[in-house]
Amino acid sequence: MKKKFIVVLLLSVILLVGGGIATWKLISNEKKISSSNQQKENFPPLNELSDQGLEKCLLADFSRRLELKKYFVFSLRELTKEPLKTSHETLINGRIVKPSLSKDLTEIAKPYTTEWKKEGVAFVNENYGTQNIDDLVGKELDKKIDNEKDYYIIFEKNAETKKTYFYKGMHTNFIFIRVKPVKKHVFESKEKALEVLKTDPALKKKT
């Protein structure tokens, strides 16, 4: 009888402690989310930031790129050198991306597909091939990823995106980025990239 009582008592204590820990974690997570949301609310709108401020949050830490209404921007430094692989081939024009970029690509893909986490990008020309984009394929792409110089890719988040960038076929865990002509989408400096981003409606100055 005593043993049974002790077992029941121990189980009760374990349940109480476990419940307390779970409750503490829940409250702690809610506080973190609340704090994060509060910080975002305290940020000034993008259209009130200086060029220096825009460079920091859009082209350095990329913390506010999802606030852009028309464009999405990322740096080739956010890519790894791990090639993308499908069930039957390795894509020399594709790379696995780093977690922060994967998270944001997955977010902008939600209106079109919620089935897959976007883990990589593949650069293609207008016909979904690799001709005339040699500098974004194989070893040349890896050189750019390793280069101390920044290379920025900018594409539009528009109605065309569903067909062009979030192809819902075999390759649903990554996106295709059409970069022909290359100069239209690839920018070799923050200044040139920012010049394009400043035409985004989110950066339109209030009158």
C-alpha cells in the first residue's frame, strides 16, 4: 500500500514539474514573440529610412526585405556551394540556400504553394535552360558565392511569379529564377541594387 502511494506521489510530482516547465516555455515563447512584434512596430516605415538605413535592412542583414511590395532581393553569399539534386539529376545551375533565405523564400511562396519548404534556387534563362548564363552555373557560380564582392539578385513578386518562379512540378522544394538578360537581374553593388529597390511601392515617399 505504501509503495503504491509513493509511486502515485512521485507520478504526481513529475506531472506537476513537467506541466510547470511546459507552461514556463509557453509563456517564455509568447514573450519572445510579443517582444519581436513590438520591435517591428517600433521600426519606422521603409519610406522614412535613409539610404544607409535601407542598405542595412534590405542589402546587409535582409531583415526587412519581406516588407517590399514588388521586389525580392538576396545576395549570392546566402547560397551554399551544395548543388541542388532532383530524383534523377544534379543541377549545376542550382544551389542549396542558407536557412534565413530559405525561410523568406518559403514565405513569399505561400500564396502559390504551401506544400514545400523552399531550400534552394536554380538560375535559368527565358527557356528554363542554362545557355548564356554561364556566370551563374557550376564553378563560375561558386566563385561568385565565395567572392568578397557582393552580387545581388532582384526579381519581382507579381502575378507572373506563380508561373515563373514557383514551378509546381517535380522541383517543388526550390524556385527557378529567370536571369536572362543577366544584367537585368544581377547587380554588383549595393548602390545599383538600391537604385532598383527604391522604385518599390513600399519605399514611395509620402506627399
